[in-house]
Amino acid sequence: MPGKHLVLIHYNPQHIPHTEWVYNRADINAAKIVWARDMGDAGNEELLLYFKDHHAWRIDADDSTPRAEPYVSTAVAN
């Protein structure tokens, strides 16, 4: 897909830590895709603000068929 992307990876509490999905380039600001752990609504909002020119996605990594879905912010617009 064209453009820049922010992919939030959600892990279940039983996640095996050796199956990591989040890896990034050394120059994260120049990366086409930025990978991040889902940090809950407030933490994710900080990422969304910082990477505001990125399309945001969410993946449930521990789902039986993980797939990227558009991330929908829960923040209320001011």
C-alpha cells in the first residue's frame, strides 16, 4: 500500500515473548512502516499524534488468523 503506516500489535496476556512482531529500522522516522506494541488507548493516542501522517492499523498477533485492520481511535475530538 502506498503511504506510511503505523501498525499496533496487540498481544494476549498468555503471549509467548519469544514470538515478537515488533521490529523497526534504526531511523524509525524515515520508515515506511512503524511497528509498535498496543499500549492501550492513552498510549496509542501519543503514537497516533507523533505519527499523524501514517495510516494506523491494529493486529491481534495471538489470533488464530492475524490480520491488519484499520485502527479506530477512541479519543474524543476537542
